[in-house]
Amino acid sequence: TFDSDSIIMIISNKQYRKRKRIKMPEKKPDILKYERPSVAADIVVFSIMDDTEQNYRKLAPKKLKLLLIKRGIEPFKNIYSLPGGFIRSGETLEKTAERELEEETGVKSAYLKEFKTFSKPGRDPRGWVISDAFLALIVSQDVSADMSSDASDAFWFEFSYSISSEKVNKDSKISNATIILRREDTELISVLEISHTTGENSDKIKIIRSDLAFDHAEIIYEGYKELMHCTTDSNIAFNLMPEYFTLSSLQKVYEVILGKKEYAANFRRKISDFVIETDLENQRAGHRTSKLYKRNPEKF
């Protein structure tokens, strides 16, 4: 026998289980009620080129070059910026970067690596724009800087970088990074304040001065950091080399990127697994002949 309270509890439990078996349709979010940003791809394009002022009897010094365009439209008309553009319908961001790179350089195939997204509010005076940044490496022989629909000129600038640190306390420090870009009688200077706090995943970056459009000084800084990091930890620098090369020229590329001298014996030991010696020799006038090497395909 059951008392009235027990009967009510049994009925309630049956009703609860019955309700629980009924799946209510999930309400889908209305995407149109959210404001949507414009999305772009910006490309930090590096190449290694011989110095034009070279001695006939000496190997030409190598220079790290960065591709910039002189903007032909507003905003920042006649100011230099990175190559890039807005994503088109049906494109991936990788495809956008490939298309823009071909329009600016004429190169249809180059090393491309996505490295960071830039979404700081107010970074573009035209509105809310999120930019995906790519690192591109191009063999100098493949380049013919060209004009595109929104660029009046495209030029290679010699890249130089320096950083000075001021330690604030044991947990944080502030550094000033200076980027100088030179071409003939044009010099573009950018200064960034880098705040690093122990335990935080990323640095805080503030542009103190920039002769470039938008926040491209910050993107270049991050792109160069990515290039140095990958050169140290991977074989990315080979993407700046032609099909056949001397070990001396490869060593110079590493030195230019990392900003430090490499000892020949140590360097050759470090890269020995990544290269294959060929039967070819370079025949440049005024220089001793040197063996030519190529990539070891098993390592790439």
C-alpha cells in the first residue's frame, strides 16, 4: 500500500523521466545580428640579394631585402606598406596571399607561412579590419617587382634591425626595437616599444614612430622574429637559395638573417644532412671555383 505522498512522488518521477526523453530543438544563433569585419592578408616578403656595390675580386656581400609598395590610393596614399589585400568570395586566406604575392612580384610559387593574426581595434582607418599575416621567402632570381591595382610602385628595401633593452624589474622589461629600411635616397624608420612580462604568453607592442602605413611596422617586426626563429630551428633559409648554390653563399644567408658570424666548420657540420654535393662548379670570373650543392630532397 502507498500513502498519498508516495503516490504523488511516483507520478512526478514518471512525468520527469518522460519529459527528460523529449529533446527540445536547439536554437541556432542568428549570424546576421553580429557585426562582421573585413578580412585581409598582409605579406612580409623577404629575399637575399647581392650588394650592387661589389668588388670584382671578392664575393658580393649579401643583403636582406624587404618588399614594400608605395600605395596608390587612400588611406595612406604615397606611403609605403606591405603587399596585401582583402579576401575575395570563395578564397581561403592562403589563396589571397598567393594572389597578392603574384600581383606584386610576378612570382607564382613561393614559400608562404602564416604566422600571426592582427586584430587590434582602430588598426585601419577604413573600419574594422582583421589581417592574417604571412611570411614569404623568394629567391632573388625569381623576382620582378610589378605594379598592382592599388600600388603605384613596388620596391625592394635593404632591411636592418636593432634592439636595446632596459630592465624595469625582475619580472618585466621594456625594449626598443628599431627597423630601418633603405633604398637609394629613401630611408624609412620605425621604432617599437616592446613590453615583456614574465609569465605572459605574448609581448605588448606599441608603435612609437613609423614611416609606414597602418600597423605594418609591427607586422614586419613579428615577421622578422618568425624568420629568425625558423632559421634557427628549421631549414627555412633554403627557400632563399637557387637550385644550385655554394656552401659559402648558404652560410652568408644564415649570417645575414641571424646577424652573427658562423664558423665555417661548425656550419657545414650543421647543414651536412640537408645538402647534396653535385659535379657542378661555379665559374664566376675573378673568383676561385667552388663546388655547387643542392637540397637533399629526403630532408624537405
